[in-house]
Amino acid sequence: GELNGEMVKNLEDNQAILEIKTDRATYTVPAQQINIAAISEQIGTSVALQDIKIQIEIGEPKEDTVKLVENVADGTFEIVAAPIEFTIRATYAGTTIEISKFSTYVERTIAISDDVDPSKITTGVVVEPDGTVRHVPTKITVIDGKYYAVLNSLTNSIYTVVWHPVEFSDMVNHWAMSAVNDMGSRMVVEGTGNGWFSPDKNITRAEFAAILVRGLGLDLESGETAFSDVKVADWYSGAIRAAHEYGLISGYDDGTFGPNDFITREQAMTIIAKAMNLTGLKNRLNTQAAEITLHSFEDEKEIASWARNGVANVLQAGIVVGRSTNVLAPKGYVTRAEVAVMTQRLLELSELI
């Protein structure tokens, strides 16, 4: 579909949503996410908006990209829908600007072929230029008797749908078995080796940030981080940079992040509360009632003042419950099983999976 900048500006002013449909996919873009003002600034404010072309495209990726995906998938996961590329670009007099990042989730649907068993789909993924893949929040829906994968993402790229079942051997009969295996199948959590997940091990702040970033489908950021104790070479630096970029983490007052410290429940809930802003879940809460939820816990006074709002919001949303009926244990550590359950609930309640 092709529009000019003037049309996009009018659509933005009316908070309109653009929908491009093909027989294989649908792309639903809030006009405000195109952000014609930012494009105009890059091209030159003296250029009339009607002279700027905005192209929104659903297309097939290049053949070498498709082969790259197939090579990565080999033995790791099964591709159940042909990869599709979603692109938005602005063009003017030989200048092209790609709009590849959004401030809110943008929805795409990919049609599932009739010969694919819809129960054998675990998630949608973004295919990176180097052929690696990352999870994006995905759910399966039925429209007029046909199955579709609904993917929500904060970036533009190449997408496909995969079957990647995971069952950790040490999760059998564990209270969090369903959530952990689901998050493992979605490529959000990883095991600790030999088919184990180690559900009752405490989790570090770096591990927690990495799992939440993967769960939200955020694009890993490269380069220096804002924290003096997170180096570019550290395995978690990309996730921590992305979490900071999206306003999920702020670190300690001394400019460090403490990546290897175990994360406390109140710290985890504060970060998840910020993620609720990103997914839109926070807007559905009754903020006046949120604080009241804290009063039912006898250790309410142990919650740090900076964490109270976040803890209240996460409790009210139902993402986290107390360690018992009336004990919250805000200073207690979070286990690997608990973070899998928290991430799953955040995505489910945000209607992203």
C-alpha cells in the first residue's frame, strides 16, 4: 500500500489504524506509529508532506534469507509457515528511511496452511539478518474457520511461525511445569543443561532481565550499556541494554546494575510493572484499588517505598501472588520457576499469547 505524508498526517490526527491485507498475512499499524513528523524532520521540514511517499509492504524475503532460516532451523525447530517480510519505508527524491521500531506493539497475522496441525505451533519468531531467531508474543486464532498466528512486535522484520516443543525432565509434577515448558517451547527460557531446568534455583538480575526481554520479544541492543558493571562482552549485555532502552530497568543509585546479584521479589515486581506499561496492561487496572491489595499482607511494611506502586500493580493484575495467603516476602529471592510463571502471566493477561 502507498500513501503520501499528508494522508498519513491526517490519519495520525484522527488516531486511525491502517490495515494491509493479503491472502497470506495482515498488517495492522496505528498511523501514529509511522510518526510522519519524525520522518519529515529527517528528510527536511521544507519538503511538502504530500511529496513524501509512505510504503507499507507485506512481501516474501529474498531467497538467500529463506535458506538462512532453513539452515538455522535444521534439527532445532520446524518452520510451519513460509517467512514473510513486513516493511514500512518513507521515500523522497532518492532518500529512503526505514521505519523499523515502534513504541507500542504492532499486530501482524500469518495464515496457517490447511495441512498444518494448529496444535503443533509453539510461537512466531523474528528472523534476524544473521539468520538467528527470537521469540515474539504469538497466539493462534480462528477466523471464518481458518487458523491464523497473531504476532505482536515492537519492530519490523522477517517473521515466521515455528514448532519447537520443549519438556524439561526435572519439571515433571512440579507446580510450574506447564508454564516452564510453555516458555521453553516459546524460546523464552532455557535449561541449565542435560535437559534440566533447575526450577527452584534463585535467579540473578541479569537472568531475569534476559528472560523478560525475550518474553516481550524485544530486539537485543548492541553497544555500551548505561551501567558500569555491565561490559559489552558479557552474555547479558544486549538484554540489559534493551531492557534499559525500553524503560524496564534503572539499576542502583551508584550507576551499577548488579547483574550477578539474586533478584528480590520487590525488584522483579517493579520491573514487571514497567513492562505492563509497554504491553498496555497497566491501562486496564483500577489504580486506586491497587494500593489496597498491599494491606492484606502482614509484611506490607517490608516493601521498600520505591517499590510500593509497582508491587501493588503487579499484585492487582494477578501476575504475582503472595508466598502464602498473608505473606508477600518482598525481600525474598525469585526462583527460575517463578520468573517463568510471572512472564507467562504477564503475556497472557496482556492478551499477547
